[in-house]
Amino acid sequence: MSDTQGNTPSKAGSKTLQVLDAIRSIELDGTDRDMVALGMFKDLRIREGVVEFTLVIPQGYSFVPEEMEEAIAERFNELGWVTEMAMSVRDESKTTAQIPQGAGAAPPPSQPQAADGHRPLNVGGEPVADGENPVPGVKHVIAVGSGKGGVGKSTVSVNLALALADIGYRVGLLDVDVYGPSIPLMMGVDGHPLINANQKLVPNEKHNLKIMSMGFLLKPNQAVVWRGPMVHGVVKQFLQDVDWGELDFLIVDLPPGTGDAPLSLTQSLPLSATVLVTTPQEVAASVAAKAMTMFERMGIRTLGVIENMSYFICPSCETSTDIFDRGGGKLLASDAGVPFLGEIPLDMRMRKGSDVGEPLMAQFPDSELAERFREIARRLAGVLGATHDTAVSG
């Protein structure tokens, strides 16, 4: 069944998810773990209908690669969209022992990474050349990051995107916080995205935003337990296989922190720049400074700092209270030599709106807090040099 534009429902999951599910369905004798869990399926790259990957034969395993290739090809044929499969084999086995027999036999450990530090990501192919637009039609890809969780990063991402749209820009919102995708709940959007005639995913839309999230592609309460390279592959699909159309800004909600997931995603995203969200207290600001250093080392510019939960105004007596201290975000921006984009106070309407899928910018567009977000959006656009000449008229 298609919609009025001729778009058809997508299968559950992106192409990367479909490929991984197909690989997981291949049974291995003597173990209840699948090929992905055992580290046997690596270096996934999907281009249109071509699926490239490396089949790794880990220590203690021995099988005929041709037979495994035939089994994989059979699963891929069932997907309907795979036109070609390119498999390379890497043999890391040290013995000729067969896969252990017997139910519940413990599988041998997979080969550890040889290099120290963060492993190189070779899933997504070659880096983008200078001057090449990796997301056609999108002018600025802006990540919203934080040094730690719990600072309201996703709430800020949602309302910042809505504020940019409210002042006339064409905006998309990409949720790559794959381990805790909250944008669908905050925006009140669910359901699998449709596929258009060009076999591209069509972003869900609400409040003049084009929205894509891992949450749209997962079953309810399904957890993501992947390592960095698999996450990287899904993000590449979000960029290559989603029809974003013409956008002035694509706001990207990153996972919090400076660990494997945000680092992997930052490496795989064609970011124009980042915005850091922190709360006022020293511990949050100091961790945010580490996140800024991570971005700088990757050559990604920090556009500025937003201080969330700056203070609380009692709705009964209108007394202002600095619950988490105050001024940490402004001090961080000053020390780093980047713009301070603004303060956002604690407000019950923001929390309630996120819980029911009606963000503050949409539910209370005439409020003083909504105007604060619009002012932050104007400052952000000003730092980038984006003018209303690039915005949608009317």
C-alpha cells in the first residue's frame, strides 16, 4: 500500500538493519550465537543494491567459505533489493578445529583488535573529498553534543530545530543517539518511514521538520547492542538512503559523552560544526570541555555553548533559584574562545511537552522561553553566516 505521493511502506529497519538481521538468521552448528555476535561479519558497505563485506574466520573455527557465501546469498535474495554481493574472506583461525559440537558449547573468543586506542572505521568507504557535498541538498550539518548525559541535549536539539524552522529555515532533525533514541517520543512521531520511487527513505514530518531516527526502525523496546562500526554503517544509510530534499540545516542529536559511540558517529558524519550543551555546574562544564577537545582534534568547529537548566523560576512565587549553580556554560565558552549562545532555564512545560510529544516550541510558541530558543537559533545562524536569503520565503 502506498501513500498519495506513491511512497510505499519500508521494511522493518534500514538496509543495514535488514542485512544484519539476514546474517543473524544463519545458524551455526554447536553455538547459539550468530555470525554478527561472533565478529565474523565485518566491514559492511551498502551502495544502492550492492552489499560488500568481509567474512572473518575467527580462531578455532573452520568451514568452507563457498558454502557460507551461498547461504548468505540466499538470505540476501529474500530481501528483494540486493542486486550484487561482494564478499572477501579474512582467515584469522589458528587451528583446523571444527565449530564445537553439542548444545550450549561455548564459542571460542573472537580475534581482538590489534591497534591500540580507537579502532579505525573502514565501514563507510573513502573520506569525502573537499568540495563534495556528502548529503545533497543540505547546506549545514550541525551536531548537538554534550560531555555527559542528563543535561537535556535531546530536548535542546528538538527545540533548537523547531526554532530554526520557526524563523524561516528549512530544517531536518536526525537522531543518531542509537542507544537511546528519544526524538520520536519527544516529537510525537512513530511508524516506519515510507520508501519513494527512487528507493530512498522518506523522513517522517511534523511541525515543519523532516525527522529520522533509529527509533523508527526498531521494534518496541528493542535494544541496540552494536559496537562502533555497525553504528557507523547505519548512520551512513541515514545520510545516503534518506531523501532529505533541500535543507538549510540538518540538526543531529549525538549520543552523550566522548566514548566509542559519539566518536564513531562524529567520524562518520559530514559535520559542518557542533553545538555543545552543558548545565551550569563545574563538573558538567568540565566534561563538556573534554567533548569540545574531541571535536577540535577531529577538525570540527564548535559554534558555541548552550547552558541548559540555568536556573529555576518558581511558578508560585516567581523566585529565581540557581539549582545547579550558574554561569558554567558562559565560563566554558569564554575559556574556549567560542560564542555563548544563551541560557535555558528549568521549565516544567519543557519536560511535560517532551513526555507527550508536544515540544515547548510547538505547544507554547508565544512564550518567553520559546523566544529564547529563537534568539539562540538566530545567533547560531549568525555565527554560520546563514542569512534569511537561504530560508524559505513566507
